[in-house]
Amino acid sequence: MTPTDNATQAKPDKKTYDMDYQLKRMNGEPLQQDGKPLTAGTIIVDVLSANYVDEKIDGSQKVDRYKLAVRINEGGPQPLSPKEIVLIQQLLAKTMGPLIVGPLYELLEA
């Protein structure tokens, strides 16, 4: 299954994305973290939970990121708004390399 196969309609303004999508190396082997497959949800929760020195965000924005991370951490199909997708993509671009950013952008742009 490709990242673009994972998006389905949830609501008119939200699509559902598979947070259990497993990331792979260029040779097709699964990426792992602590001996477990590395999933879209794992990476997205990590980037939502991080502090960034170039950002000045208030407590309410941090709470919003926390709530989104909690939802995504549940795994499986999760609805994301266009605003949430933009935020996730911005944070991915700040912290992750091409092997992570490429497949996750494909997943979120489906």
C-alpha cells in the first residue's frame, strides 16, 4: 500500500489519514525505533510534542498541539483538517530528513 492509498473522506473539511502507516527504508525494509515499526503517528506525535527555539507560541497553542498529538497517538485512521496538515508539514520540515518527510508529505497530500 502506498501513502496515497491511505486517505479517505471523513467530513467535507477533513480527510482521514492512517496513522499506522509504516515508514520504510529506500530498500523497502521497515524503519524501526526501539525495535518497533516506525509509523506516521509516532513521527507526527514526536514533532507535535517538541519545543522549537525559533517559535514563540503561547500555552493555548501548546495545548492544541497536545490534544492533536493525543488523538494521533491513538493510531488508525484519524481525521485531520487542512490547518492541522499544514502545521504537521511545517514541523516535519523543521526536524526530519527526506526519508521521513517524503512519505509523510505524500500521505498528507493524498
